[in-house]
Amino acid sequence: METMQFRYHPIIEGLKVNEDGSELYLNGEKLKIYLHHLPHGRGSRKLVKIRKKTINTIKLVLEAWQGPSPTGEHAARRIDETKGDHYSNLHWGKKGASLSSAEIKVFITKEMVEAVEARRAKGELLNDICKELNITDSGYRKAKRRYGKTE
């Protein structure tokens, strides 16, 4: 069995972090990791208390292994939720953005709404049109409301 490597944290003096955040030592004392269950059944996250501050372990792993956050707008994120908290599966991502929201980059224009309406008038199904255009039906409906307003 391969042993985990440790690195010192670049900001918190005396903090040693292993590759996946399963073991953290502050000045030689092992820190207790708390499991915090997230609302809406989205799983849980691991937290530690350091000097009266509660910090997510993936943030500490990422800071120790890849360096501090580029800006205050970034948060520690997993690349693949099923692959755990190893530093190779973590990255700095924009706060409030997830991989699924970043994948949808199509901005629905007024012309697109008009084209979809024309196709629907010919009898095509909205789901088929949206799939082809790589947009969501809810996004289309919002755009339709936005562009349907009279000035």
C-alpha cells in the first residue's frame, strides 16, 4: 500500500495536509474532520476548525498542493464528484458556477426565438428543436418572455 504524501499549507503556519485531505495536522496535532450534510440531499462536505474558523478540507488540499485561489471569486471545486477529494481531482472554479452551468454557453437571441416559433408553427416539437439547438426548453421560454414584451 502506498503512503500518502503531505505538504505544508502556504498560508496557515504549521498546517500539514495530505493528498486527499483525509489527514490534517496543526503543529503536530491531528485535526478532527467534521462531516456537514448539505441541504436538499446533495451529499456532504468535510470541514475542520482551525483557530475558531471552519474551513472546507478541499480548499485546504487545493491551497497546499496547487497554491492559493487566483482571486476571491474562486472556490475549491471537484472535477468529478465521484472521484473524491484528491488534489488531482480539484480545481479553482468561479463561485456560483458548476461544470453543468458552464457547459451551456448558448445565448438565446430574439432571432432564435422567432425561428423556433416558426418551426413550432410547422408542427415540430419544442423538445426536438431545443435539443438540436443545444438550449433548454426553460431557457427558451424565458427568452420568449423577454423578447415578447412590447416596448
